[in-house]
Amino acid sequence: MKDILEKIDEGFLLDGSDYVYEKVISYIEKILIEKALERSYGNQVMAAKILGLNRNTLHAKVKKLNIDVQRFKR
């Protein structure tokens, strides 16, 4: 968690960019989704259950965040 907070401080707050909140949320959301996909070996239904999301919601987030689900499949 400390690494994430340091990255937020260095990469998002100090670069003077707009929409810091949206960038930080997308960054953390991507990490969470990738970890769930890793644990579920790319099974999106299982990953959605881990995260407490509807599978359609997860699918939309995967698409929005450009996550390659295939790299998690065995």
C-alpha cells in the first residue's frame, strides 16, 4: 500500500495534470482487477465474484482499462 501511495504522490499529484482523482482510481482499479484475474487464471466470472462485481461490469472495466485477460489464462 505504501508503494501505491508513493506512486500517487510522485506520478499523479506532482505532475500538475488534471483529473487526478480519475487517474488514481483507474490506476488502483486496474491493479485490483489484474490481481483478481491472476487469482482466477483469467476467468472473468470468478474474478467478478472475488471483486463483488457483476460480470458485465467487470467486462466493461477490463475493456475500458485495456486489460489483456489472455495473459492470465493457463
